[in-house]
Amino acid sequence: QLQLVESGGGLVQPGGSLRLSCAASGFTLDYYVIGWFRQAPGKEREGVSCISSSYGSTYYADSVKGRFTISRDNAKNTVYLQMNSLKPEDTAVYHCVAGHRWTAVQEMCKSDRSYDYWGQGTQVTVSS
């Protein structure tokens, strides 16, 4: 069964850090664009960061640029999102997504319709 499983979410204080993991089973991430989308109550789903697994092209939303880093480990079939200097505004359910590349990564990261597979999501809560 094709599956993406996120882990690493939790409760953290402002300024803290978390690392999210996205592990794939049933397929390899090598040939997919992988992204992290987040959903917060009352807000539109936002593409936080995306990476081309084949060539390493990356995109970051302005709201997280300089604080978050996306990376991949193809040997482990896993993608990571390192989140530093977390803010309360980062509170959301974070979903790992995978899709075949059809345009520039920065464009794919702006549309949740670009992806074939979605993980169940992991909750990130930033609160003092």
C-alpha cells in the first residue's frame, strides 16, 4: 500500500525547534516532488516547503524562509523538515505530500492539487 507517514510533531514553546519526518512505504521518493503543507483553523492550506527529490530544487514560503529547512535521505526513503525559531503562527497540522513534477517546484508548492499522495498529518503546536 502506498503510504506517507509523518512524525515529529508536538508541543513546543516559541523559539523552540522540531524536526518533522516523512517516511514513504510502497514507493520510492526519489522521483517525486515532496512537500509540506500545513492547515490551521480558519486559514487556507499553505505550502510551506517543497523539494525535488531528483535534483534538489527547493522552495520555501516567505513566512518560513530562513527558519525552516527541507532535506531528503533517499537511502532511508525519508524527507525531513527542520523547523527552528518556531512562532505561535506556525501552529497547524503539517502534511507530507508527494507528486510527479510537472512544473517548477515553486509553482507546485502553491497548489495542493499537484500531489497524488498525502500523509495523515502531524500536529505542531507552538505555545508558551
